[in-house]
Amino acid sequence: MNIKINGESRDLGDLDLRTPLLWVLRDELNLVGAKYGCGISQCGACTILVNSVAVKSCSYPVGSVGDADVTTIEGLADSDGELTAVQKAWIDLDVAQCGYCQSGQVMAAEALLRAIPNPSDDQIDQAMASNICRCGTYIRIRDAVKSAANELATDVGGGA
Amino acid sequence: MTSLNYDGIAEIVDTITSSREELNNASTPLRIVKLDRRQFLKMTGAVGGGLMLSFSAPKAIANKDTGAFQPNGYVKIDSSGIVLYAKNPEIGQGVKTSLPMIVAEELDAAWEDVTVEQSRIDQAAYGMQFAGGSTAIPMNWTALRRAGATARSMLVKAAANRWNVSVDALTTESSEVIHGSSGRRATYLELANEAAALDVPNGDSVPLKDPSDFHILGRRVTGVDNEALVRGEPLFGIDQTVPGMKYAVCQKCAAIGGTVKSANLEDIKKMSGIVDAFVLEGNDNAGELLPGVAVVADSTWAALEAKRALNIEWEETGASTDSWSDAINEAERLRHEPGPRVVDIGNVDTAFANSVKQASGFYRYAFASHAQLEPQNCTASFSDGKLELWAPTQTPGAAIMSAARIVGIQPTNVTLHQKRCGGGFGRRLYNDFVCEAAAIAKHVGVPVKLQWTREDDMAYDLYRAGGFHQMHGSVDENGKITGWRNRFITFTNDGNRPVSGGGISPGVFPGGLLENIRVEQTALEWKNRCAAWRAPGSNVFAFVVGSFLHELAHIAGRDHLEVLLEVLGEPRQLGPRGMHTGRAAGVVELAAEKAGWGRELEEGRGMGVAFYYSHAGHIAEVADVSVSEDKKVKVHKVTVAADVGPIVNLSGAENQVQGSVVDGISTMFDLAVSFENGRVQQTNFDKYSMMRMPSAPEIDVHFVRSDYPPTGLGEPAFPPLAPAVYNAIFAATGQRARTMPISEEGFTLA
Ligand code: FES
Ligand code: FES
């Protein structure tokens, strides 16, 4: 079986199709950015993108991927290693405490901004509500999403 | 079976907190109540006063062979750059950034020039290496300043030798030594070789900076691992891989103390991807190795599938039958009876008899789980009598000792690689998961990564104990508080002393502040393990005493703020480790002022204030809430004033306070662990629901930045949150809630 991850086709051999994508990423492909937190779609630590939509990889069987594009946090930066506006905002605003949830938070924020480039506060809260931060960094996450949205808006404006 | 012992669990916190306020008083009388048999035993709790920590000075290890300049364990400079070593585990408290900042400050390096690496675990060289008790900054402040200053003085000496000038003619700035009069400059990198050839001076004699010259400390610095985090690089224990590694899981008995009678091991071994399945014997120490069935597989998923297919018959004689509902019933009965006195100052009976008004209230809080987001895991490799561990632990030194005992080797034959921890909150002070990994690795003879599921993590936590307080107090005709009685019902694991965080000490607020105080303490026997949880003791006592103070202010018909300041009284230091009432009043006044205390609020809206002193931090919080008719609570804003001395990393410090406030709200509204027939009822996050972003309030943080020695911030901003919000809810509704989580009284978080 082959799946497309971060722009590359990866051969997975004859893997059990029910295996959650999370464990395929972590154990088979050595992409450990997505984290295990609960295994039951509650915490969002395992969030990745499937065709730009945020998905909880702990509850997403690898057999469901088909020919969709899977993006993990390792695949966000461009080929020169340049980080996205979301990733930069996370560093600039020093969002993380333990950092364990933050891969999932970053991916949820990426999905939000791809769908709604200029979200309202309420849209940010609702989109990010599927991700738990046990350390309680919500205020910084909220600020970082806004800051990334502004950055993207400025970029677009500058080019117009 | 032999019954479990709990040796060492409480001692870990003793070691860390020394004789802080969480610890029990020596020779405190403690009544132990057996829940199942209702048998009363009078006992004297043999409670040590706590061990003092020693911090050995950094050893000089100037490396003249490699050419790298390494005057101590914290600094290494060579032509490729400046590396600073972070000595303590990073669990989210920010020490991997803040501790090296202290070194960089005295080194006079430009922060941008510095690379930070986690140091090796070597307590002979680094002194105690652990994360706990909000101690990293206070314990390491001076030693790290000296480490940086020592390195700087050697670089200056190297430049003086090179240019043949006096060291007094030289200054440093941004990783360079400068000879002002000639304009000559040399970078630290250029000087490293020459500096490495010099003798290391005595760190005590090198001059330290005047704090007014600090240019790194007090600044906002982003965490050193932030870029690696957003790139998804492997930093955490769970990300570890080693060549030839297999994946392990372990199923333990749902009731702690249960042992394996039989299991379908042969069926399991036939499943695809399974390397081995076997019974793991426990070592009878509840804090080390619990018995269970271990499964080792080619992948995590194969191991998890096999775990689900396990069919184990358990021997539960002597296993836990703990029942939270029984405990509630027992406490309900005991609250009407006097218990042994832990504190008896003045005469509360006379105070009550002579008072004008009295109030009483029965407070209760549930057990809570640490729920650090990264479930327990550890990678272990055992071969040739040597054990290698990759562990996300808060206490690597203790982990080495325990794991060595488990596999039967000397601690010197154990190497532990410290991994970043996905949260700690006290859970990773205890190394049961490290012991389990070590035992499994020894049995199978190949390296294994042990992975606990979230269900394992919830079921085998060392919980924050629940508790009960029957409070009674009085005020005189001037509305002054005259008497205070706290009848406390707690839990004991070892039948000897209260569980860690469940013992009240004379210093607990308002100890030392009121003339007539009595604290009584009774412990219910309990088998499920209880231990330190962020701000042990304080995390629950603050809720009770901070709320009850407001109850007394209310019956006196007085403003809570005014009564709180009156109780604090004249500025003074209460004992060597006690609070300073002047610093306390300072933060109370600052928080009140910034929050606009006393202003008119609309119907259904209220403000509450609370102060608590813990982990040497003086913190006041004011909560501003609205409560709807159907008891939905919107926390609009929390204003925090904190006096923890000078601030090391402003961004990190604020983050800790914001996180503590969010954790506080999350915990007080919804978080409860309950037990029936020894089994934890909350198996995963669907039944243990932490706060999510839409409920996060505005948080306004103010630091006093006093000249006192700096103290830690991982914990002390947590305790005052709950009483501030409970008091605000009372102000908004006139309803006094006395149960935590407050959802058990019908209040929900909007
Ligand atoms: S691990 Fe997937 S949602 Fe928690
Ligand atoms: S930063 Fe620790 S869980 Fe979010």
C-alpha cells in the first residue's frame, strides 16, 4: 500500500488497514511530530491534515487515506526549511510550555487558516476547541492564531 | 499475596520541599480510620521534618585536551560556538531556557550566540537534578551565576594575557572581550583555546553583576526548543527510538494490589507482530513495580491489539476496594466529632463562646489526576549487566536508583538520558513507569519502548487526594475574626502519615495570623496511591481557607478585601520559611487595584479575591465572573499580582501564571477522579474533561519584581485561583459553593 505524505509517496507494505494513521506515522515512517494523548479523538495531540482538513490521526485508519494528501507538522515548512506564518507566530509568542500538545495545535491552526484566512475570535475558539492544552496555553494559542492570520493578510495585501 | 508498601513515595516530596508548608509537623497526632472496618486506631505519625537539599558547586572540568573551553558543567565554548547546558528536566516550566539565561547573563554572552543543550544526568557533577517544588530557580540561582561569571573571568584573563594588559582594563559585552582604550576586541570563540589553558578560579571569589546591569534576565525570551517543537522534531520520551527497539505495553490489575493468577499468554504470543507476552511480577512497592502482564511487539499498534485481547484472571485478595462514596459517608459522620489536634493556638472554644457571630461550612474536594498530556513511557535497554534508560522523568536520580534495584545492578551501571516531558505536574516525580520499562527490557533482552495508554495513565496515577474540612469560625462586634477551626479529614496510604499533599501543617493559612486557631486531622485508610500534584496541599487548602475567610467577612458584613488585609496585619516575616505579610498585602492591594475592586457591577456579575502563599511565592488573584440563571459561569477576567522576587524570563514567567490560572479553572469546575471497588471510574478524557479554549478568560498578570531572592513559579499561581472564583460566584449569586469540582453543585463553565 502507498500513501501520499508531505508530498511524497510512501510504501507501507502490507500493513493492517485498520491501524490508526498516528501509529503508522510514528512507528513506521518515523514522523513523530503527531503525538498520542488519548487515542479516542478527545485531545487533538495527534492532529494532522488530510486534504488540508484537520483530522485526529489516532482515530483515522490508514486504510481510509486512499489517494488523499496527508500533511504532518514535519511537512509544513517549505523545501528551504522556511516556516509557515503559524509556526513563526508560535515561536515569536513563545506559546509552548511542555509543548506536547503544540504540534496538534499548530496543525489545527493551519487547517483553520486554510479554510478561513481571517477568522473571528469566535471562529478561532470554536476551531481550536478540539485541542486540549493541559498546560493551559490557550491565551497564547489564540494570540498566535490571530498574529499568523494578520501576517498572512499583510503578505497578500503587499502582493496585491 | 503480600500487601503493598508505599515506601519512598512521600519521601520524594520531603526531599524536594524540605520543610515547606506542605509537610506535616513532626510527632503530629493522627487518627487513622479504616474505611472498610470502621475501626479507630490512634497513632502517632512518624513524620520526618524533611531532608535538606544540598547543592554541590559545579565541578571544574576545563578540557585542555579537546581545546574546548569548559570551565564547569554549564558552559562549553569552542570555535564552533557557545553551548550552555540545562541541568534539570524540562516539564513545561521553562527551565531549559531560564536556567541557561542565568549563566548567559553572568557570562555576558549575547543570548543570540548561545545554543542550549540538555546536560547529562550526573548528580555528582551537577548536584540535584530534578523538576519539582518550584525549586529550580531558587536552588540554582547563585550557582549558575557563579558558573557564568567564572567562565567570563577566564575569558577576560585570556584576553589580558594575549594583549598583555591588566584585566581591569577590560570589559565584556555580547560575547566579546573589549579593551576600551585601544579599541581591541576578541570574541569568546577566539579566546576559548587560551581560556581553556588557564586554571579555574574559585567560583566564590569571582565578582557577580549588579542586577541593574542585567540585560538578559527579566527580558522576554522564547523557549529554546520552540523551533524544534513546531518542526515536529523528536524531543519527548515518546519520540525515542533506538536500534532494534521493540514496543511494549503492560496490563495491570484494575484494583491496585491485584496480582496475576493466569493469563492467555499462549494465545497472545500467536498474534501477528507479537514478540513475547509474560507475567511481570511486582516488587510489592507501590511506587516502583506493579504486577501485570507485559506484551512486547513489533509496533505500538500490534502491542495495543494484543493488550485488548488479553484475558487475565486476577487475584484480588488484599487489593484495593477503595470507594469514594464510602469515604464521603464516613466523612459526613466524622465531621461532627472532634479529631486529634494538629494545631491548637489560643482558645477557640472561648473565642466562639464570646463571639457575636459564627459561621460554619463543610467543604469537600474530589481526587484529581495529573493528566499530563504525554502518557507515561520509557525506553530501556538491558545488556551485559548494564541498563540504559531514555526517560521523561522529573527525578532522574531517583529513577536510576529504583531501576537499578529492579534489575538487580548497581546504580553506577545505569545510564539515564533525560527526555523532555510532555507535562509533569508532579506525576513524573514517581518512576513506576521507568521500573516497568527496565523490568520488561531485562526480561526480553532487547531494547523496548514501554507505552502506557491514556487508560493506564488514568488508572495508575498517584492522585491528588480528595479531602473534607468542617470549618467553623467567629467574629466579634467589630467584625474582626476571633476564632478559626479547621476539622480536616484526609487520607493515608501507609496507615502512618497522611498522603503527600494531604497533611496540614501549622503554617497553613491563616496559621500565625489569628490568635485562636485549631486544626484537627483524621485520616481514612486508602489503597490507591496518592502523591504530589502541582502545589501539593496548597492546591486544595487554598480553596477551603480562602473561601471560608470570605464566609467570615460576609457574616461580619464587611468587605472581603478589608478583612483579608486586616488578617495579614503589620508587615512581618512569619518564620524562616513562612510568608512575609508585607509582601502578601502588597500583592493583594495590587491585584485589587488592577482589577478595579469595589466598582459597581451589573446584576449576576461578581468579583472575588484570594491570596495564597506557597512555594515561597506570594500571589493574589481577583476573578471577575458572571453567572446566569441556570448556573453557567463565565469567567471574564482573572487579575494576578505575584511577588516571586526578580523575574528571570518574563515570557516564561507570565506563561506559568497564565497556565496556572487555566489549570485552576479547569480543575475547580470539572475535574474529579472517583473510585468504586478500588477501580478508577474515569478512564479517559471523555470522562475527565479539561478546559478548552472557548472558556479561557482574559488573564492580566503583574509582577512586583521585589529585591528578595528569586523563587519559582511552576506552582504558586495555582492555589489562589479556586477561592477567587468561588468567592466571585458568591458575590454574583449569593450562593456559597463548598464542593470542588463545582460542577457537583450544578455550576458549569461557559
Ligand atoms: S490522541 Fe488523538 S485525539 Fe487524543
Ligand atoms: S503546552 Fe503542555 S499540553 Fe500544551
